[in-house]
Amino acid sequence: SNGNLMTDQYVRINLNGAREAGIRVGAYFFSQAISVEEARQEAAYALGILDGFSLDLPLVYDWEYVSKEARTANMTGQTLMGCTIAFCETIKAGGYQPMVYFNPHMEKVYLDLAVLQKKGYPFWLAHYTDTMTFPYRVQMWQYSYTGNVPGIEGGVDLNIILP
């Protein structure tokens, strides 16, 4: 809520463990940027964490509305589009494939998917339905947040990579 950058202390353990288990790996960055410059700083931070680690899947930009009290509460679509493009272009320049994560509300209120699609950013859609009916092509679909995985307590997001 205050914009501080924090690293998951298990990021390298999880990336290496998944790869050792034969799972393709990618990464995402939960952003709370409120300016293009902050989005670039976040991208540089993410690149520093990865430090050349080879990903099989994209490095995802995940900006989400948090609350009315958060520093991001008054974000405009124009600013978020600028942040999204700045993050993704910095990631691309760092040698990784960027991707944009969003839900239908984010798309309607903040994002211009036609512009992002023209820039070549794949999409990861969080849309909790039984069938995919979204009008844009998405490469990943988060279809549930209530999945069960042995060894993990509570609900788990369920995603598929679409052909």
C-alpha cells in the first residue's frame, strides 16, 4: 500500500525447485507504481532479482487496485497504460518476454488492450468462468482462485496456458 519494493525471500528457491521438478518457470511482479518512472524502477528491480536467470515463460506485470486508502487509489487509465508500457519495454530491453496480467474490470476501466497487443505483449487474464469468452486472445487464463494443491493450505489460483 505504500509502494515499497520487497523481494519474496523464496524466489530463487522456488524458481530452482520448479525447474528441478520439470516445471516451466516464469515470474511476475506485483506493481503499485503510480508513475512511469516508478514502473521503470520496478522493472529494473525485477531484472536485478532475476540477474540473468533463464525463464521459460514471461515476466508478468501485475498491477492491481488495492483499496481506497492505497497510494494507487486515484490511478487513471492513461497513467496505468504508461506504467504498463514502461515496465514491459524495460523488461524487453533486459532480455525477457513481458506479459500483462489483468481481469475484465481492469481492461474496461484502465487498459487499452489494442495498444498493448500491437506492442506484442501477451495477456494473462484472471476471469473466473467455465468457458473462455473474452474477445482478445489471451495466452494464460486464471480460471479459479479456489483450487486445491496437496501441501498448500487454502485456495490456490488455477491457470492454464492456452495454445
